[in-house]
Amino acid sequence: MQTAQPAIPLVPGVETGGTGAWRTPVELGLLGAIWGASFLFMRVAADDFGPAPLVEMRLGLGAVVLLPFLWRSRASFPARIWPKLVVIGAINSVVPFLLFAWAAQRAPAGVGAISNAMTVLFTALVGFLFFGEKIGTRRSVALLAGFAGVVVLASGRSAGASIGWAVVAGCTASLMYGVGANLVRRELAGLPAAGVAAATLGTSALLVLPVAIARWPQQPIPLESWLSAGMLGVLCTGIAYVMLYRLIQRIGPSRTATVTYLVPLFGVAWAWWLLDEPLTVTMGIAGAIILGSVAISQRAPR
């Protein structure tokens, strides 16, 4: 599961009751709201910063927030593992972040949030095609339904303009998340998850830095765009990752993955409430189809 965030590693987690009865739904809802807001912040800041400078802000600030976790577990990261971290960071952060930022310049925030829900399906598809995982009839049907939802979403228009290429960019970003999820699970298993997130974000920030400097906007950047970029990096990347890994440790990856259903809902709601972006019939139909397909793919077999 990915929503503009790192791949969820498969680590054990058990919730023993007590305060967890109310704590878990609250934290899942809060995480869904934060990640849904990331598409709002990208929509606000993308035009003023441009994709590369905005992504550099996001990666750099997120890495700074998570740096203490990397420092604490630094002994687990020998020199030989860093080339893998660089490659996986590029796949799991640089490319999808750039694609979502590019799409945010061309389509409503809700379009990116809905496209992001395809990550779960792409993760299963990549595992089947390249890593020998079984996909089964249920997930095959879910994939077909999800792709049908993407076609519906891409056929829509915003303010009279086609959003097809923005949908393609968002779905390609979700595909990269699917590749990254499989690579993290296979290549970085056993490493501290928060440390991995810090390392991949930090190396990714270094990769994007030359392009960000070359493309840094010449005109003054409005305060609201600076604030949006800051929130995107600190809240939606750094703090959200900490929340993610705490949830995984407490309740396990499968239950944490249910946040996937909340991100598009919050993404559309934030954009409607704060940016006055309309919820079109096409977006509603596509969102229902994609989220339904994700729900089918996540159902445990009898």
C-alpha cells in the first residue's frame, strides 16, 4: 500500500486491546486525512515552485524529520547497502513524487488522490509479473476493474480541459510505488523501517537537488505556496511516515493498509472544501470503481 508514501514493510504487529479500540481508528483516520491533504498541498504549490523544486522541498524536509531514526539505527546500514537504497529511493520516491507534482499542475487534487489508490493493485501485478507471486482469480478481477476505473477517470474533463495525461502520470506514479513496495520487501527486509525511509528520502533529495537548483523559480514564491511545501515535507512525509511505522508495529501491515481507502476520500474532500474543486460525476464513478477493486483485492480468501 502506498499513497505518496514509502512501501509498507512486512513486519509483525499485534494490538492487544485497551486503548487500541479507539486509538487505532483515530490514528488511521488522521493518517488518511494527512495523506489526502498532500494532494491539496501539491495542487497549491506546484505551479509556483515547479515539480523538481517542490519535490526537493518535500524530500529534504521529510528526511530531516526522520534523520534521528536513521542515526539511531545507523549500525544496521553498512556501506554495501547504500547503492540499493539509492536505487529504491529513486523508484519509490523521486519518480512518483515528480509525476504527482507534474499532474497537480494539470488536474484537480482529487484526480491524483484517486489515481494513487491504484498502488495496491499495481503492487500485486508487479509481484505476479516479476517476482513469481500468485495473483488468483479475485485479484485478477480486481485489476481489471481498477483499470476500468482509470479509463473512466482519464475520460473526464476539468474546466473544459482533458485530464487524461494527469491521470496517466498519477497511475504511472502508483506503478512505481508498486515496484518500490516489492523491492523494499525483498531487498531491504530486516532493516529498521523508519531508518530505511530516512535513508531513501535523503538520497533521493540529493538526486533531485541539481535539477531543483537549475529549475528553481525566478519569480517570488507566495507565502501560501511556501507553507504548502513545508506542510508537504514535514507533515505529509516526515511525520506521516512516523505514524505509519508506529501503526505497522502495533497492528500489522494488513490492517494498516486500510488507510488506502481513506486517502482518496480525504483528498477529494479537502480539495472541494478548501479549493472549491468540483466533484464531477466522472470522478465519483471512477473513484467508486477503483476503491471497490482495491477492497476486492484486499479481502482475505475463505
